[in-house]
Amino acid sequence: MIITLSDLLAGIRERKAALGIIDTPERTDAMRNSGSRRTARKRAMLARIEERSRDAGAV
């Protein structure tokens, strides 16, 4: 079975409406990953990624 992206998004919108979920900028911000619970290991990994991308001229 092939599902198009528009069909998938329509289904998501229907389920959200049925559950009473209303997307607002405040709700979206609350659901974003703030990174406040990252481990030291993950922070170090992200710092290495940032450094390597700067060295490569990607940033």
C-alpha cells in the first residue's frame, strides 16, 4: 500500500482534531528539545561535530 505525504498529513490532522490537540506556537516551543537534559557525553559529541564542521568550512 502506498500512502502519499498529503494523505499521511491529512490523517495526522484528523487524529489531532479528534484528540483536541491544537497547534500553537507556544505548544510547539514547549515540545521542542531544549537540550537541558543532555548528558556530558552527548554535549561533548555535539561540540566535536560543531568543531569539525567549522574546520571543514561548513558553518
